[in-house]
Amino acid sequence: MPLGQSFSYSVPAALAERVCPGARVLCEFGRRKVTGVVLALHDAPPEGVDAAKLKPVVAVLDSEPVLPLELLRFLEELARYYLAPIGEVLRLALPAVEREVVRELEAQGSLLPGERPGHTKQVGRSVLVASATDVVEEPGKLRGQAAAVLAWLRANGPTGVAELEGRYGNARSALKKLTELGLASFEKRSVETGDLHDGRVERDAPPELVPAQRAAVARITEGFGRAESFLLFGITGSGKTEVYMHAIATARALGRGALVLVPEIALTPQLLGRFRARFGDEVGVLHSAMPETSRHRMWRKLRSGELRIAVGARSALFAPVRDLGLIIVDEEHDGSFKQEEGVRYHARDMALLRAHRASAVTVLGSATPSLESVALARRGKLVELSLPDRATQASLPKVEIIDLRRFGAGPTGEKLLSLPLHRALEKCLAAKEQAIIFLNRRGFAPAVLCGSCGTVQNCKLCSVALTFHRRDSSVRCHSCDFIGPLPPRCPDCGGELSLEGLGTERLESALERAFPEARIVRLDRDVAAGAKSGRIIERMRQGEIDILVGTQMVTKGHDLPRVTLVGVVNADSALSIPDFRASERGFQLLVQVAGRAGRHDRPGRVLIQTYNPEHPAVECAARHDVAGFLERELRDRSEAGYPPFRRMALVRISAVDEAEARTAAARLAAVARAATTEVEVLGPAPAPIARKRNRFRFRVLLRARERGPLRKVLAVLSRAVLDLPRDLRVVLDVDPVSML
């Protein structure tokens, strides 16, 4: 388990030349020998520490530092900014194989099925993989990391034990418990041992750039001399990726490496293919869906300089790219760049910091830039570059708003499959073109309702409604991942249960009935977690799918030439979330999914269904008016005192006992108010999802005009948390993205 503080050791003369910042060393810690990372060297022990009592470093584990100095110093600054334990932050940057070269075996009973003493982890041709079974746990039976690990397995599919250990400190004991309850199983799986670049890729030549692209590339090239940061504001289909590749070519010509961050694993293969076609085998990929051995091998090649370009999702921020000269953050507005568990860093914000510390250029790209990035550009912190037209000279798609107050159900009888949308699909299929239908609700029916007493079937562990999934006739909580059978009748009154609302599973079924000859595929977390989503997108690109139905996984930056129709089934679902960013996120989703249509030689058409056609996000999206929406939203945020005009942190408190959580929240709010008058303290108040995983949740919101006073309060709170009962969970979330 990584530690939250650093410790001092003496350096024997025999090891003095090899012990340096970033090196891994073997040290005695209590009665064990553990692996540590050297943070700094000093000529004298810390004040008040007797040098004679310091334990010596036992051994140095590497011929050269495992963390470059640039990356190490960045990690230390990240830990300070987010008030995160340095041990947890170092864990982010080291593959599991590197973290745990030395690992003491515990009692025989701690071994997982398939392991043997002295061989807890395999890094050769096979790995131990954990999978969730179909067994349904009793409500309230699982807590803590056992529940978290099970939720991960259900959401992401079979996962290597080594990767789970990297994500959850007590994964081994959690997996043992899940096995005993019949909720998880294990098997050995072979993994590829060759390079991920096996197989030749036909090299391409850079296309002729349009004038706006040329201007952007020229300005970024100038920026290498000053290590500037840029906001590349380009409409969907404007050729941002080509600008990225020219920027990478500039970095490589200067002898420097590059790092490219994308919001979704599904986008990684698409970009990787394009980058390999341009830069050959200089390109490596890092993301959480890779087998641990492959990720470790890629990490070592980047660290050695054999690979000079890294592409990956959020965690690739910590790739050990040598002589880092460029960081690109594609779709910089995307909320998935914020880590919501453990160290709650924001990869976009930290990309700017890492680039600054490495004297590197940063390019943040988006068709719908975040308000935070727009504000930075207006303050002169980012240089704004514009790509106002599509690179293919194709027009933006025509957008029509379907007022669901006026239009009823089409031939399917489903209220949210209106007649205009049905007719548009008929026309699209008749022309042998492709369609994307977007609905941001998984499952078959979002609610199960009793027709007699009106009771909605809620999760027993969370304050949210259970969703019915027809595939296995189960009801599921999309908050805690609880799964149970659908009751035959209402548990309260015995009345008949009805399925209310529309989810992607039900939408897929309705479309299959309406268009039996069409090839319809669903893309959401239930059918395509992790790398599987990339395979579905590739099938779409190859023309093997006629209609792609899905959640926001279909809205990302996919370039699908045959897509001419996009249907947004219910725009209101994203706009009604109790979060001050709901309007911004809803607008981004609408613009991004609309941008999938008509990107090449066929004109595109977009239908947005809504009960609130006058909503500014809907109106601006229909006009492709990004600038207008940004102006309005910035004005509203300024008046309300929200980011980017205020610094903000969220104190999240949870406990099994509601009164205990409420009391602790009130105590922390009082501590915050007493610390300074320069920070506005709102709350305590119940969280919008007041109960989750059988824990009652409260929050305290902190707002300030400047970062300094806010950090002072957070430092006081971090000390106050130490005096609270151990069964309480308190998270200090700096720059929160989700308010739920």
C-alpha cells in the first residue's frame, strides 16, 4: 500500500553514486523490506532527527532512475495541489510490475485461486484474470473495496489481478472475499508477448492543409521557442488531428517527445492508427484496458527513448516520455479527464502544469471548449487558434428541433421515437447510409413503477431508481451496480409493476421491430466496455452497421464517413441534472453528436427531440452557435459566482450512519468558516444522490476568488479530518467536475 508521507533513510557510501531522485530503492520498514522511490537527497538529516537512528537504504533496484526528474517534480507538485498522499501519486506513474518488484508473501490463505506460494504475479505469457459471476449479492452485504472491485468487474469485464491491485490497495483481500461469496472467479489467460505495433502499417503523406490549418500550425511552431500553450478551437470535422500531427512532427524535428491525451479508450485505436501511419513505430499507447505486461513493456520503451510519442487516455499523462516537448489534449472539454476516485486530478489542468515544468508546448483542442479554457484564453494564459470550417469543405449538418409537446409517437408506438425521426431513419436506410441514435440512458426501462400504489422501485443502498435490463430480467442500480431479479409484483402492495421510460436496450429493441432488415448495434457500458467499444466503432467505419444506438460513447470524436443522420432521442435528460455545469455539458453533447453527421461527401441531418425547445443549449446547438452559447454561459457563471470566475473545492462526507455523517459535515463546515473570512462556505447539505452504496452523503462547498485562501482552508480541513471517527469517509475534491 503506498504511503501518504515520506520517510528519511541514510545512504551507505557504497550506494551513494546510484541513489538519486527518481530511483527505486529497497528499504526496511518495520519488519518488512519494501520498495520506495527517492524524492530528494540532503546533506543532513531532518531537524530533530538523530542521524545515528536512521536506517540505511538496503539496495538500489535500477541502473537508472525509474522516474525522470521532470516527471518526479511534476508528481510532487500534483500531490501538493490536490492535497493527495505522495505515495498514491507515485503509484499513478509506475506500472504494477515496477511498483512491486519486491513483494513479501503472506500466509498461504491469502493466495488467490490459480496462484502458488512464491508466484503471486505472472509477467510472462499468462496472467491471472478476475471476472464477475452471474451471482447476485444480498443488499448491503458488500462494502468498501469489495463492492468497488465488483462494480469495476461488472462495468469493465475480466481484469488482470495486477491491474486491480494497481487501482485498489486491498484488491487481493477484496477478491478473496468475492470468491468466497461466489461473486468472482479466476482463470489464467495468455497475453501477447510481442509489441503492440506488430504488423506493418502503410505510411501516409501529410495532406495539403487548408489556410486555417496552416496558420494554426505556423503559430504552434513559433510557440516551441517560448513553450507556449494553445487552445485550438475548431468545429467538428475541421481537421484538428492533422494540426496535432504537424505539431508532433515539429517536436520530433527538434529532437523532443510528444504526449497525446484522448478522453476515451475507444478513440485510442483510431488516433493510434493515424499516428502510426504518419510516424511509424515511434508511437506507443498506454491505457487501462491493456494487459499489465503490455502496458509495462510500453512504459519501459517510452522510458528508454525507444518510443518518443505516447497516445492514451487520462492516465497516459504520467507516461515517462523522454525530452517531453509537446502535450496535446484532444476534446479537452470532456469530463472524463477528471479522475473521480483516489487522487482526484484533472488531466487537462495537469497537462498544462507538466508542460510548463518541462518547458513544453501544450495544445488543448475542442469543437466545444470548456469555459475554464476559454477564460484562460481571455486572460492571456492560452493563445486561441481557430479552425472555423470543415477541412473537407463539407457543410455542417442541418439541425431540426422536434418539439415532443407537438409530435406523438411514430409507427413503433414509443413516445420518444417520433414520426419525424422514424421517417428520417427510413430515408437514411433507403439511401444505404448510416445513422447514429443517441440516448443517454442505459438499460431497457429507467424506472419500475407500481400501477396500484405508485411506488417506484428504488435501490436499497442508494437514493436512485432501479433500471430494468431485459437481457437478464434484472433490476440494476447504475450508481452502485447492485443487481437483483425483477420482483413479480410490487413488494409494498402486491400490485402489478410497469416498466416506465426508455433506455438504450428498449430503444434498440423498438428499432429492430421497426426496421427488421437493418443491422442495428448498441454501444453502451452494458455491451461494450473498454476496448470492445473500439471494435464496434471500427465495424461502423467499415459499413457493417446501419444504425448505431448508444449513450454518450457514440458522441466522441469518431470520424465515420457514411453517417448522414443523427437522432438525439431526449435532449432534456442531460439538461435536467442538478449541477451548475449541466447546461454546458448538455450543449457539448448535442454539438459533438451532431458533428458525427455529414463529415465527408454526403450532407448530414440532425434531429434533436426535446420537451424544452427554448432552452439556450438546444437553441445554440441547433444553430451551431458555440460562441453565442459560451458568451451566455460565461455571463451566467459570473453572476452566480461559479468557475471559471471562482476557485472551488467540495468536501464530500459519507458514513453508514446518517446522523454521524451530518454531524461530521457540520463540524467541518464550522472549521472552514473559522479558518478565514475570504472563503465562502456553503452547507453542509445532503448530496444530490443522498445515499450511495449504503452510505449517507453530505457535502460542504467552498468558494473563493483566489486560490491562496482556499488552499489555506483545505489545509486546515485536512488536519481536522484526522480527528474524525475512522468509519467516516472524507474527500477533499479540489476543482470538482461532478457535483453529484
